[in-house]
Amino acid sequence: MDSLSSTNLIKSDGSSVPAASALAGKDIVLFYFSAHWCPPCRKFTPMLKDFYEEVEGVEIVFISSDRSAEDMTAYMKESHGDWLAIPHNSAVANDLKQKYGISGIPALVVVKLDGTVVTKDGRSHVTGKTPAQAVKDWKA
């Protein structure tokens, strides 16, 4: 995935991992645009966490709209699944927001590992389908 090729992704414990190795073997990447201060995000994040725990071959990459890196880390520790994040307010994070036309949050963009966009409305798939069915549809 070119947009992340030289990026290190952050874990909730503050450690980082190269995106290339973190995404190796994954069929689908979900870019999750969210922030702790956003009530609809705080409602959706637990649903996404449950979804993530039930699927395989899928990785979630969080792009924060939190006010600070500290707020982002706190949100990850408090509510998120064991997924990864783009560094707070980085050029990569801003580029992804522009690339996918993110104008409101929460937003969940589903892409294949080659970068092909499957849907920009992953949120409705997560809330409206079983995890297995959503992933099957995304891979189709």
C-alpha cells in the first residue's frame, strides 16, 4: 500500500511497527477516521472493536482527529481494539483525509491491500451485517 510504504504505525502502548510488516498477509485494510471528542465516534468505536475481534485477514488503521497526540493515545487505550494508528497530525494522516475526501467523522474507508477502494461507507457494513458477511462482501 503505497500511501503507507514508509510509515511506522503506532500501537496503543506507544510502540511502533513498520506499516509494511503490520499489513503483511492482510487482505483488507480499514482506515478508521475518528476522535474521542466526537460522540458518534465514541458510540461506533466499541462496535468496531467487537467486529475486529471476530474477523481475520483485516487490519484497522486509525487516523485521529483528536486535539493532541495525548488525547489520541488515551482514546486508543480506553476504547480501541488492538489495532494500529497513523502518527497524530502527521503528513500521512492529513494526506489520507484528503485522499478519501473525509469531511465528517466517524468514517470507515475499506480498501484492498493494493489500495483499491472497496467502499467509503464501511461504517454501515459494520453496523448492518455480521462481521463474516461484511468481510466476505469486501473481498468479493
